[in-house]
Amino acid sequence: MADEYLDHPYDEVRAIAVRYCTIFRLPPLLADPEPEVRVGAVLRLPIRRILPLATDPDRRVRVSVASRLEGNELLRLLADPDALVRLMVIRRLEPDMLVLAVQDQDADIRRWVARRIAPAYLYLMLSDTEPTVRQILAMRVPVALLPVMATDDDVRVRFTAIERLPVAMLHALADDDEPLVRELIARRLAEDVRKENADGTGT
């Protein structure tokens, strides 16, 4: 029955019909004037048939294309002008490939990159201008990089780094300008002393 509604004058009807129609009726719908109809066709057709829609004027269609592409075809969409399209790409690329997006102009994209990028490339983002990006890095960087982040200009970054910093490195940071950071350091040092006493290693 869905095949009978593919040329219905109402966009909403065609958008529903495209989800259930015979797959051989889908190719012409890639040129439908309604983006939701094109999205429905993109989600069902073989990848080779949807490649031209990677440059579709509607971002909903391009996001749907990005949700299906792989390899070099997916990488090309990192240059898409719309952040929502690039975000779909970032969420699907292998972590090693995200090095190509560490300087994306959109902070939300970079936050996703910071969460997913392979650990070996985290250092490339240490000077990111967005504090929330650096805060995510402080949760993931190797211990060797934590001292750098523990002196960051932003208190959120410092706090997150100091939570992970080895206790032996905390004394040098005990005079931090931010009370919350000083309290964190004092608490961690006190906990370390209690642990040493409990282990019988205290003096």
C-alpha cells in the first residue's frame, strides 16, 4: 500500500510511505522536494546510491548520509559547513582519525573529539581555547601531562587535574588562589596521611 502514496501531495504522507514502500521505488525519491522524504530514502538505499546527497542543501539529509557512510566518504563530511553534520561524523569516526578535527571551529565538536580521540593524540588539544574542552582532557590525559593541567588558568581544569594528580605532586600546588582547589589538595593530603597511618607506615 505504501507504494501507492509515494506521489501524494502531502509531504507528511510521502515521508511515511518512503519508510515502507518497495525498495525499488526509492531512487526517484532522492530528488523529492521534501527533505524528510529524502532522509527516508537515504536510510534505506545502498550507500553507493546516496553518495550524491552528501552535498544536499538540507542538513537533515546530510546528517542521515553521514550516519551511513564509511571511510573516505565519511571523512569528506568533516568539511561540512554545518556543525550537526560534523558531529555525526565525529561520533562515527575511529578514535585515531579524530586528529583531523582537533581544531574544529565549534567548541561542542571539540568536546566530542576530546572525549573520543585516541589517548596518543590528547596532547594536541592541551592549548584549546575552550576551558570545558581542557577539562575533559584533564580526565583523560596520561599522568605525565597532569602537572601542566594542574596549573591551568581555569579553576575547573585545575580541579579536575588535581583530583588525578599523584599525592607527591600536591604540595607544590597547595597555595592555589582558588579556595575549592586548596580544600581539595588539603583533603587529599589528609587522606594520604590517614592511609599511611592505617597501613602502619606513618611516623
